[in-house]
Amino acid sequence: MITLQKTTSTFNFSPGPGALPLVVLEETRQALERLPNVPLSILGIGHRSPWFDEILNEAESNLRSLLNIPTSYKILFLQGGSSLQFSMVPMNLLRGSNRTADYIVSGYWSAKSVPDAQREGNVRIAWDGSADGFMRLPNRSELNLTPDAAYLHYISNETVEGLQFNSIPGLPNIPLVCDMSSDFLSRPFDINRYALVYAHAQKNLGPSGVTVVILHEDLLANIPDNLHTMLDYRPHVLKRSNYNTPPVFSIYVMMLVTRWMLREIASLDEMHDLNKQKAERLYQSIDESEGFYRGRAAIQNRSLMNVVFNMASPQLEAEFAQEAQANGIFGLAGHRTLGGLRASLYNAVTLEAVDALCRFMYRFHRRHR
């Protein structure tokens, strides 16, 4: 069983940028002053230097090891967050194809991915959970899929609503595109089932500023030639994520996080087991509160990464979040569009942190019931 380094007396449950392992924070602090074996700060290192080439190589190698990614997939470290991928994916995979792209709208972020895709071609909504308030995910029988779609796009974990897919949707032979920003590296998945996966870093991978894109090389042959250079995947593949000045600092910290994972865990199955333990403890505290805490997501679709819950009133929720922070427990406010409360349990959040939150919830409940 993985044993994460214990935290300090404060605990970070922020939805992003999220918690980072203490050892990575310490290595980053040292790198801000001076890099190992290099008399420069990470903030002043050249992106064309042999040293940074090694960082890019290790970051890619670590991801290939963690996820068993074959050489037929290219790995890119880009900028712009997942929000830019909402545009780049349809620009590269839909524009000029005369085909339709299917989109599953399961929450706040998947809904935001649709308008940019519609600017590039025909988009069909395969399922829309807004009528149910995005409180559940679709069954396979509910998906209205296009047999010859250019691709199917979905988000594996909705951070705002606390919903997570536990199975892979789609039809055989239809390219599958997935935004895994908030559960990337939290559990294993078969990359061979996907044409393209993307994930911004500020959940499980590191600080904001870098987005990982993993795409099958077969996609490159059909990218239209009229794209602006920075929005075309091919130049980034050709220059190995160094076409222009990349986010050196963010890539370096991401490399440290993947190095930490390879050092600490036997496989992503082990990380998944730990994440399930954390979520089970917190959901148990919610479920056993006799309605004082109210889980939002359908039980079968509950996220292991983002536990979203409510209380009797917004005033009580605000009091809860304020008092939690006074007790060293940070980042519990819900998303601005939804309100409520949310605890994000990314990889670097420890069992110790979850237990501290559960104890606080119990004490708060006893005083207010």
C-alpha cells in the first residue's frame, strides 16, 4: 500500500490548483533557488538547453511508464489549459470533414466544450443531463450516438457536480476523445481505447500552465492544412512540445510529480485503491449524518475526485467552510455556479487529511443538529 508523506497541520481540498506532495513542493522550492547540478533557478533555465531536453524526455517517459502508452501515441505538453483543447480538438479532427462529432453533456465543463466545437462543424449532443440538474450520468442505452461520427467527446470526471464515469462510452471504431483533466493518473485506463486524451495539470499533475495531450499518430494524417500553426497538433509533435517557449516551470514540476508517483506506487491500481479509500471515508461521513450533509451526485456516479455535498442552507454552508478554514482545512467552497460544498481528493491528498475533515464534519454536526 502506498504511504504518502504526511502533511502539515493544514489540509488542501481545493478543486484546482490542487494539493501537491510535500516532497515535490520541497524540490520545487529548492529549484526556485538553484536546480540540482545547475547553477541557475528553474525560472531562468533555457528551454533550448540540453538540461530541459532531459526534463521533456523524462516527463514523457514517466507518463509512458505509468500508463503503458505505446509508441504509436504522441505525448504533447501544451499551454492554454483544457479550455484551449475545446477548440483544438474540433479544429484538428472535425474541420472540413463533412462529418458529425458527438458530445456527451454531463456537467458544467462538458457543456462549455460544445460551443467552440460548433464553430468548426456539425455537432450532435449524444446526451444532455441538464434536465436532471447534472445529478447523474447516462446509461449506455440513453446515448444517441452517430454510427459514422468523426469522434465522440466526453469528460471522464465532472469537477463541479462530482460525477465520474466508471465505464467507457462509445461505439467500436468511432474515435474517442476524452478530457481527463480532473482524474488523470488517479486510476489506470487503457489508452488504446482512445484516439486522444487531454488533461490540464492543476489537479493530479502539478501547477497550472501545462496541458498533457496524448494522441494516436493516425490522427495526424487527416488534420486540415489551413490551421494557425499554434493550433495545429503537427508542429508540436514535430518539435516535441518545444515549438515555441514552453511552460518550463510547470513541465518541470509535472515531471517531479510523475517521478514521485513512479517512486511511491507499484501501479496506478494502487493509487486507485487509495483514492477509493479516501472517497469511501468521506461519503460514509455524509451518508451517516442522517441528512445533515446531503450528497449531490447519484450514488452510482459519485466521483472519487470531487465530493460535492450540501447542507440545510447557504448560510450554514458558509459557516461550515469558514470554520473549517479556521481549523486548517482549506478549499471546501463549491463552484461559483452551483454553491454548496466540495472536497477534492486528488492524488496528493492524504488519508490523514480526509480523516481530519471527517472528524471536523462530525464535530460540526454534533453542535448544529
